[in-house]
Amino acid sequence: MNSLLDIVDLYKSYGSGVAKVEVLKGISLKVAAGETIALVGASGAGKSTLLHIMGTLDGPSSGEVLFKGENVFKLSDNALAAFRNRTIGFVFQFHHLLPEFSALENVMMPLLIAGQKREVATVAAEGLLRDVGLSHRLTHKPGELSGGEQQRVAIARSLVQSPQILLADEPTGNLDMKTSEEVHGLLAELHRIRGISLVIVTHNERLAARMGTTIRLVDGRIE
């Protein structure tokens, strides 16, 4: 498989002097096109920090993040934002849906912000909500949806711009076991259909077992 994302000797620290905290300590890994990876480890091991840097939501103290060989942190701020919006999908533990908008409008929003025509955004959003089993809930607002349905909407929104890689941070951390299993199955099915690369931070052993590769972080290093 071709390498999609390369993390090279990544370090990340916060603060300075006696207050300096080293979170990542020389992380190197590759994400191949279509690969599925679980990042596991104890709280504070650096999993979420690594995921955020992989998604360019945060920058490294040193090291490189290469997408198809290009160091993304050498891009201008505008080019980096455009790369992130076009290439990477994000799913978080909390769905971060806009409460005043319907499920359909929430999924359409990234396309509308990117300047896509409303008709095109509507068709794309309707198709994704159908894929995640919510074609009957298009007009419902987040407050009218269950926790699992809200996370399905968030997953649909993360895919609406057809990203090449999906990064998820504890995507079922707020859900009960039954609903978590449903979301796990959904992610696996979306990967099968779309061939998208998945990198998922999780404490859920059942979700980690569904991924092709498991990487364990211990104290900021890959074990």
C-alpha cells in the first residue's frame, strides 16, 4: 500500500523551563492509503495530541508531518486550512453539531462554507445521511436525536468533503455499549465502501480490535 501520511521523529512539548511538559517524544509512523489504525494507551500517553498534530489542528515542536511526501507545516496558514478542510475528516467524542440546524443542514455546512452550491451540498448530505442510516431524520435537530444518531450525523459531516483520511478521537466514548457497537459497525462499513484511511484514538478494546493495526503509546513514545 502507498504511504499517505508519514510522521517523522515528532516531538511536542508545552511550556518552558521547569514548567516544560514533553508530551510526544520522537514518534514516527506511517499511515498507508486505506489503512485502519487504532491508537491506544493510558490517559496522558499523548494519543489525542498525536491525532491533533496528524490532523494539523496543532503543530509539532519538531519533526515532520508529510502528506504524500509534502511537509504540510511548511504551507501558509491559508493553504494549510484548505488542505485540512479538503483532505482530513474529524470525529470527536462530543459531536459538536450546531443545535439550531437540522441533521441535513449540519452535514451540508462544510460544503456551503467551502462555497459549494446549495443544491450540490443537499444531494451530498442526503446521500451520506442515507449511508449512516438516518434518511428518515433529515429535518430533525440534534436535540431531537439520540446520542448515537448525533454521532452518526457527525460522522456523515466529517465525510461530506470526501476526505482521504478520517481521524476520530474516542468516537464512542460518550455512548452506551449497544450504541457503541452500532457506531463501530458503521465505521467499518464506511471504510469498506469508501476505502478511506482511519486513525482512531480509543480506550474501547472492541473498536481497536476492528482496526488492521494497533499502536500503543506509553509516556509519549510508541511501545
